[in-house]
Amino acid sequence: MDTTGHGYESPPSVMRIKACASQEKNSGNSIITPERTVNTIPKKKQTALKWSGWGYNDTIVVCESNGNLYMTSDRYPHMKNKHVNQSVRLWLRDKLNMDLYDESKMVRSPVTPQMEISKPIVNEDFMKGLQSHNISYSMESDDRLFRGHGHTLDDIIHLRTGKIERVPDVVVWPGCHDDVVKIVNLATEHNVVIIPFGGGTNVTLALTCDPEEKRMIVSLDTSQMSRVLWVDKANMTACCESGIIGQDLERELSKHGVMSGHEPDSQEFSSLGGWVSTRASGMKKNQYGNIEDLVVHIRFVTPSGVMEKQSLGPRISSGPDFNHIILGSEGTLGVITEVIIKVRPVPEVRDFASYVFPEFQYGVDFMREVALKRAQPASLRLIDNEQYRMGQIYKDSLGIFGSILDSIKMFYLHSIAGYAEDKLCVVIAVFEGDKMDVHLQKTRIKKMTEKYRGLDAGNENGKRGYTLTFSIAYIRDACIDYGVLAESFETSVPWDRCANLCRSVKNTISRECKARGITHHETSCRVTQVYDAGACVYFYFAFHRGIMDFHKALKVYDEIEEVARDEVIACGGNISHHHGIGKKRQKWLPKQVSPLGVNLYRAVKQHIDPKNIFASGNLVDMKSSL
Amino acid sequence: MSSNGSPSQIAEGTEQAEDRQKAANAAPQLQDVLRHTCPSPAGPRVLSTFRNILDRDSCDLVWVTKEWRPQQVTLHARTRTTAKIRQDVISSPKMQHTIEQLSSQNEVPKEALWRELNDILIEMGHTQTMPVVRWFGYVLSKIMRKIYSGVFVNEESIARLRASIGNNPVIFMPSHRSYADFLLMSYVCFHYNIMLPVIAAGMDFVSMWGVGRLLRDSGAFFIRRSFGNDKLYWAAFSEYVQTLITAGENPIEFFVEGTRSRTAKSLCPKLGLLSVALEPYLTGQVSDIVVVPINISYDRTLEETLYSYELLGVPKPKESTSGLFKALNVLDEQYGRIHIDFTEPISVNKFFGDLRSPKLMRPLHLPHQITPDESTRIIWLANYVVRQQQKNAVISLFSLAAVVITHHVLTKPRNQLLNMHQLTRQVASLKSAAESFGALIDCRDNLEVSLQNALHIHKSLIVTSKDGQVQVKNVAAAQAPIDPAKMKGHSLQDKTLQVGVPMVMLQHYVNQTLHLFICPAIVSLSVQQSINQGSGMKDDVFARYLFLRTLLSHEFILHKAWETMDFEQSIQQLQKLGVLDESLHDSMKLSLGSNSHLHQILCQLLLPFLAGYSSACSTMLEVPAGKTVSLNEALKSTQARLEKLLLSAQLNHHYSLSLDLLTAAVNSLSSMGAVIKNKENGKVLYSPNSNRLRQVTQIVGDFLQLVAPICRKSQDEQARLFITQAKARL
């Protein structure tokens, strides 16, 4: 172990002081050099992750002809021994023309890309500079391809059909803040495009390269900047490099007995820097806050220099908060290199609960009441009837006794309590804290459910509902094999417009599908976050492509989503709660933030990045004005 | 001048030159800061503001039992028990962090580290208790009354100190010449109702039965002399110091020179403890720290004989309680006066400029690493502190007499004994020279009486015969035979020691004056050499001055940033004194003035140093290419070489034998790049860098020749006999 580099001073002497001085000179401002984090995902991501879909190479959802559903790896313990029963099978066949018992539809993705990748555009001077700074890079096709897409439905379809026009020309892996400064300076000097890459999990076409871009495109992969630089328990903050991914972050923090609590659905793969640059939201934001609440300090490297606040104080009144130029900048202004976030002690207890409500409106009213009383536990989500029923595919395979018990429960629910199977909805809650806290919270929530005809459905259902979130994206990929295109989109909405928005968007989609002759489709939604003033609503829209080819189906999908988004906005919702804009939702931005708002952004962009080095084209299409 | 290179070329192009460049870059800014923050005191210092604190109205018993309501260092301070301080150190986030790191790095259970830490802190911790302090104060009063004729404290400086404490942590940094420094500081604070300091002390005392405890109870905490790579110890020590600083209950006291100066010259400041103590300021945990340099001047140093032996290489006895009792025979002698001056308190915030803000982005539990900028300023501050100590010294007349006597012994033939009349006259002229260099001389009555009193204090070293003849006494005889194996340096012959010990003792007092004379002496010698070489141009003189200054930078406090300022000041002073000619119109050309006697004395002061350094050069030159020597080997063979020179009358100043001097010589050669320092298996070894070393040797030799003729003129076969034969009456 290197004994000098770990922040200790050896005994006093003049020489030592001199030694410190030179040491600091070498390592720039990053004085402390803790050990590198062992990254779960290797540098060559494609060796562990699918090249054309979500998640690990070894993990695929399989449904056998007898209805047994499982995942091919042990990574998701809750996804073992599931069984799709006949009623669910029939419901799905009816709604989406998708027979889960039909094993022949199951296609396992090829492991290596079957695609011609164009030759890279090379800026020799930039490459020379890169080499002289000794920064790791790759021009191999699969590395470039992997960083040329996110997980938007379009991206996945394009990958599967081999239609990717432009990918980055080189992938670089800076090791620290100073490396990033060097790369950005080089790129600015030699007029090379940089697209920052974190986990690559966006669903907004944020990583799609502009086919017209004639400059060399550098994908700046932050994955090797994944250290937790320090954890300060006195103030409960941690300084982390931006490339650390969610699961590694929590693992490293847990060594210090703390956690960030930030748990987006993509937590396994998405990175801290990515969260900041897209204004991410986690499932447990009620307790831990969204990313903007978690961030204390950001180090941001731009073509015009490094921006960072000079204060670790919890709040500053100093004019506009410039952190909010970085938050949500989606890689168009610079690279986030280090972030200081708030951390919390690892909770003593984690508990789950689920409640059944007879109708969606009851559920929404319940959620509203919780928000009003500010009684929300770490996570609280309301799942509508469609999603509840889709979720039935996750039912554990039960023995005979289990089946009988299940039938009795269902009988009670439907016949005695009078909850219609095609109307009921479910609330899932997660509680975290010490024993006393959790107990109090649970009691309080229980009390409130009673007011809205909620029935306790046990903590097992809650736990299942919560943890299954991580497998939804796998299912989406599997659906494509069955001819079903599915995608999610989200919004936030004031409380009084929430139920109506859900209803209207579903109706609109249904109408649009009918107009296009789509016979099999389904839309579901859930209210996933509660705020004082409203909620976040998350839609899933799926349809069977029928005789359409993938590209036609994709076009149709996009048309329908566009109409749906118009409806969302018309119903009092907005452009996005946490997915961001990317290149997919730019159309609505002027309307959302006013044309002056867009011009303000343009002015900032023009000032920070006049050469448009960060030309990912997200948020606002700079080409239209430049 | 040798053709190998001019002194300036030698001085430049070395590591030092780069440092100097750096310091020069920082200089204008810091100069600015200094001008604003550290104004020179309003008027010249005068003896009348010094009051003898032993001379008080109340009797000692009443004095030590007075009500104790000291002036607080900081108003927010709360008094902590020893156990609480230990607890605070252990529970500090920084300590926790260190333990966690060490535990995971070395795979040691945390509990073991906690235990170890606790032991370290118990070994380190002070346990200041007033009853012990009072009792100890009583005994000290009695002892001091017996051996000192007065402890004089500058009361103006006390008033100034009082005015500047109350808001920020305070660090006392006294000069360190004697063990008595520890006790004196607390004694003075007690007298003036200032919160008693907590003192950083070396571990040497802890093993002394009873004494360690006594010092602990008086407020000393103990730091191991060396703790190498022991990170836990390092963390514990720095946290201990820092908790004392941030809590601000007591002033912290430590000696920036690191150890007692055996030579009576200031030692080059050590930066470790200072850096640790300043860290709470640098990281923004306190808004300022007040540093108070303190000068303690002794008429006669308790350890004078011991030091002489030590410098010549006779081993220092390990501190032991029985040794202490043996040493109690010092109580039978008179040691004259002590003068204590608290110099202008320095606000670190103003001195440094505010450097805190960049560090506010780091959590406090992480160890702070000193930036180059901070490092420059800490070095500056440390040097400034030592200079302040020097500037505020009170010079005893005996020191001036020692200069005159040494000069006489070295330059006059044996049969010309110095008489009292000559001595008085020469001391008088030296006194006025010293005063023009800013010295405060302890001369309360007329000079003759004062001088006689001063000589009386040192009657064990200097005797005045009835006929008024002044002679050096041999003090070396009484010692037990020395085991050659125990000698730290070369095993010197008995006759060398016979002359060496008194000569080195005498030099101890000469050294007390050298901070006044060193720059003028270097300038004088440079001017003379430049003129001899046919130049005398100011920049040529400056180049030579720079070389000597660089050469002697491990010997004296000659901080690089001050080199121009010192040069100009010295020239002005020398011109006023007539050593340099003032009348010439060409301001770029210097020439010697009429006061050749003072010029001689000044140049002569450099003799033992140049002679020692020259021999060190020769020794290193003899090391074959590719071979290395340890410091000890280098010292031994240099001493042997010097002894030969002394025996063959090619040299007659025994102070050149001083191990401190020779060590400084090797270090200086190393930082000038003439000698290369290598670390092998943790051992430091030196090898010559032949070309550069030859150049340096040549230049040092040239300077030495200029100084040497003064004595060589009077040097004949008799001269050698004079010193060795006259040992009984020397």
C-alpha cells in the first residue's frame, strides 16, 4: 500500500513540506487519492451488458410453454419461480395478442453486434494530445457502438434492425477531474465534439449522434472516475466522482455506514453524473430527496473553464443558483466530474406494505391525503388496474395449498369486499428508518387507507411490487420478441388534475390506436411520487405491431406518444418529471419554458460553449440558430 | 578569484537558487504584508522598561499562594480535564478517520488501535495542576534568588501582549538556550497573571524519575523525538496540538528551534510543529492565531561547560534524576541576569494574508496537506519568529568582551596579555558598533563597573589578575577521563580538549552577538575580497556576499527573502561606522573606510566558520568518486583534519571543531549541490559532486585566506606553545 498518497503527513521536516508541495502539483486539486472503486460494470461494458437491450448479458426473461416464468441468472432473486396462470395469459392474449406460453417467440439476442460501423472520423491533433496526456481511449467498433445509444425504444429497435447511422468516433476514459479538464481543453482547441457518457440508460435519445456531424465525436465515458473521494460524517456528505454507478455508490457508502438513498429504476447501471445532468428522481425521494435535493456541490468542466461554488454551506442566497444550470443540462454544456451529495445513515429497518383500493379515484384521493398530511413514507406508489393485472405475470408459482389460499383471498376481495377485478388498484409503500419511526409511519398510513376503503394486502406484495421495478426493462425487451412495442413516459401534474389526466391520456391513446387500426394495445399508469402540490404519473404504453415492420411500428408509436404528450400537457401535466428532454421532447420545450426561457438557455450555451463542443443536440437544437 | 567560477555562479543554478527565486517571487507581496502588520516598535528598546520580577513586595509564600485569576487566552475557552482532552482527541472525526484507514490498510482490529492511541495520549498528555505549579514556583523562586541576580522582564512587552490576547489562540515561541527556559516562561506568566502555557517538550525528561511527572503537572506535554512512519502517533500528536489550539484554553508554547541551541546562536527553525499548530488556522477552524516570539537572554548559560564538551563530541549524559542532582552544584555559582522580552505579537492572519478559503471545500476530518504557497509562508514566518527573538535579545557586556578576548588570543603574540584597560576601551567601541546594529546592551552603570560585574559572573572562565590582566582559564581539567569509544566525533587529544573546551565556551558568548554582526561581517569580507580582485563594484560585492550567505545559511538565520534588504542595511551601517568609505560619490562602487580595526574584528568573526567549512570541503573532496560517507564519518575525519591543522599552527581557533558547525557545513554543501545526499536503507550517505565541490572549496579557501593572514602574521612557533602550554593560565 502506498503510504504517502493517502493523505497522511509523515513527521515534521522541511523536506516533507517540500515533498507535499510537489505531490500536490502532480495531482492537481484532487489531493486525496483513495483507492479506485471496483466497478461492477467493466470498462468494456459490452462484455457484461447486452449490446442491443437492457441489462446483463446473462439475464433474459424466459417464459416456458407451461407458464413458468424466470430470469436466466441469479441476479434478481425475487424473479425466481414465477408462474403465468391461465387467466393472466388469456388477458394478455386478449389485450396485446401476446401468448406467453408460445415459447417459439422467445428470441435470445446475439451477443456481438451484427452491424457495420462506419470508419471513425479522426482529428489527428486531438488524438496526439490525448496520447501525450496518457489518457485511455478506444476506437474499436463495439466500444463506439455501445456509447452511441441509450435505451429509448427507438434506440433498441434501431440496434435490432441495424440502422444506426452515426456513432462516436472514439471513446475516452478519463481517470479523474484533471483528465477531463485536459480532454475538454484539447477538444476546444481542436474543435472536436464531446458527448459525455455515464451509464447510457437514458430514454430520450440523448446519446444518439447527429449523422450530419462532420467533426470527430468523442464519447467521454466517466465510468473510470468512480471513486468515493471522501465521506464526511460530521456533515453527512460524500464527495464522489461522477462516473460511479448507483449500485457501486451504495456499496461504497455502506462501508461507511451511510447511503445516498437515491434509487431510480436504472440504479444498477446509471451514474451519479448522469443523474445530475438529467435531474433524476429516485423511488425513495420522499425520504431522501430528488437529485437536486441531494446535491450539495458540483464540479463542472466546460470549454470556458471549471464552474463550482465555493461553499459547502447548506444554502446560499447569491442570485440564481447556478447549480441549476448544470442540473438538467444533459451534457450540452460540460462534464460533471465530482459531486458532493448528502448521505444518510443506513436505516435500521426497511419494511413494505401494500393496500388494495376499489377504484383508481380512491387511490388518488388517498395519495392526496398522504401528501396533505405529509405522511409519505420513503416510497409510495399507486398502481392502476391495468398495471396491477399485468403485474400478475409475476405471481409466484404456488403449490396446491397456496393456490387454494389465493383463490379464497380473491374470492373475499371480489365477492365479499366487492372490489371488481377490473377496477381495483393497489398502493405499494416502502418504509425506512428506526423501528419506532417505521412503526409510527405504518400505523398512520394504515389509518388513512381505511378512510378511502383501502385493504391491507400484506407486506410481501409490497416488497414484490417494489423490487420488480428493476426487471421491467428486461420485460420490455422480451415483449419486442413477441411483437409488442412498449415504452414508458412520465409527467408531473397538480393533484386536482391527476385522476383526469390519467383517464384522458388513456382515452386519447385508445382513440389514436383505433384510428390507426391497432387492435391490440394497452395503457397503464401509476402515480409514483407524491409532492405537496401534485404527483408524478408514469405511463406504460404497449401495442402489438401486427403486420407492420419495426420501422413503421416505431413511427406509429412515436406519433401516438406525441399525441399522448400533447394530451398530457393539455390536461395540466408537463413535458417530463425526470426522464428529461434529450432529442425526443424538444418540440414542447419552448411552450413549456417560454421562448424567452429557450433564448436564455441559448445565451448560456453560447457563452459557455461558443464552439458547440458539447454538441449532443439535447434540449435545444443549436444548429437551427447557429 | 579562481577561474572555476564566480561565487555568484556557484550560488546560482543550485536547488537553493530555485528556492530563492520562488521566495523572491513571493517576496514583494509578503514584504507588503510585513510592512503593514509588523511595524517596528515605536521607539528604541531601553533597559528601563525591564523589571526584575524577583524583586517584589510580597514574600515568595504570599506570591505563590495568590488568588489565581489569569487573563484568558480566548473568551470562549472552557477548561478541560486531562481525561476530557484525551477524549476529545480520540473522538475527533480526524482521529476516527485515521483509525478507520489504518485498521483497513493494515488489517488491525480497531480496538487494538484505540488502545494504542490511548496509551500514546497518556504518554503525551499534560496534567497541569495549580497546587504543583504553586509549590514548584516557590522552590524556583528560592533557587533563582540564589543563582540569578535578577529576572528582568520587559513590562512594556507584557502590556502589549495583554492587549493582543483574548480572542484567538496564542502560541508562545521562546528562544531555547537552556532547560531553564521551560520553567521561566511559566514562572513569568504566573507572575503576570497570564494563563499558564502548555509546553511541547521532548521525551528526554519523561524517563527522569519524578521530573517527568513534575513537568507534566506544570503543563508540559511530551513528544517523541522521532516517530518515523508511525501514522497513528503522528495523527495523535497533531490532533493533540490542534485540540489545544482550537479550544484555546492555554497558550501553547514550543521552541521553533526544535532543541536547545548548544552554540547560543539561533538554530534554523523547524517547521513540523509550527505547521501542525497552524493547521487549524489554515483549514479555517480558528480565525486567527497569535504568535508571540519571545527572547530569553542569559548572562551566563547554566549548561555552558556541558555544551562545550558536547560540541566537541564528548557525549552528553542521558537525562537522569541523579544526573540532575549532580548538576545541582551549578547552584553554588552565580549566573547573573536573565532578560525576557515578549516581542510584538504576530497575527498569523495578517502575516499570511487569508489563505483559508480554498480549504473550506474539504471536510475537516481529512488530513490537511500544506500547499506550496502555505509552505513558503510558514518558512517565512518561522524565520521571522527567530529574527524577532534575535532582535529582542539583551546582549550582555560579557559577550562583547568575549569577542574582544577571542580576537586578542587569536591575533596577538603570547607575551602581549590583554589588560583591563584595553579590554574596556575595545568593548566600548564594539558596544557602540553593536548598538548601531540595533542591539540593546545590558550596561546599567558606567561601562567599567558593568564590565567588571559581567566578568565577575564568568570568573570560572575569565580571570582578571590583580595587575589588571585578563586571561582565559582552563576549565577542562576537572572532567573524568573520557572513553574514546563514546566520543561522538573524532577522538580528540587531551591537549586539544584542554584548549578547545575553554575556547568553545568563550565562543558560546561570542555567538550571542553574531546575529548582529553576521551580515555586516559577510559584507565587509566581500568588499575586501572584491577590492583585492580589483573590482569593488556593488554588484560584484553582492555576488560574493550571496555566496557567503548561501554557504552560511545553515549556520545563521539568513532567510533568502531578506538578502537584498540585509545587504543594503549592512552597507549603510558599515558606512556610518567607517568600515566602508561613505564619502565616495559613485554609489555603485564600494571601498573600505578608516575603521580597519572593526573591519578586522568583523572578518575575524567568520574565521572559525570558514576554517571549518573549508576542512569539510577538503574532507569531502577526498572521498573517492562513487564512494559515499555517512555524516558521522565525514564529521570525524574533518575533526581529525582540523586537529592536525591546530597542532601544526595552521589554525588556532578551536571552535572549528564544533560538530554543530561541521554538520551545518555538510548540510550547506549538500543544498549547494556540492555534495550529494543519498538515502540508502534509511541511512543518509553523502558523496561529493566533484566539479561543484572543487569550485566551492576554491572559493571558500579564497575567503579563508583573507581572514587567515590576520592571525598568521602573529603566528610563529611560539603561538602553538602559547595555547597548549598556557593551559593552566590560558
